[in-house]
Amino acid sequence: METIFDHKVTKAELKAITGFEDCSLDDFVGWTQRDHYGAIYRLYAYRKDDATAKKYADMIPNDVHKLFGTCYHDFAK
């Protein structure tokens, strides 16, 4: 299963995305691939890599959670 840890996430990025800087993959037990795609989307949105963020956003099924949750973030650096 693809996760943010496959994308060389830093502690600062983890803190911005999850609120915790000392997370590990074990903290994400129970997450679905959809949940991980959302985290990867947020990682690339935070990095201001719009093309890659869009690629992962497109992998998430279109539903209310995607529109008003996953893809409703504004990361200011």
C-alpha cells in the first residue's frame, strides 16, 4: 500500500499534515488506500507541487469527503 512514507516525508511535513512530527507507518494502521492517497495529496499540496497533488486527488473517489475534507486544505508556508 502506497503511503506518505514512500514519498520521503520530513518531520516538518508530517507536523503540517497530521499535527504530529514523530509519526510512523504503525500510526496509520487501519487506513485504507483511499486515506493514504488523501495524505499523499496533502503532502504534495503542502510542497506546492500541484501536478503531483492533482494526480493523487484524481485517485480518490469523488464524494463529499473528498470535496469538503481531503481536498479542502490551504497550506501556508
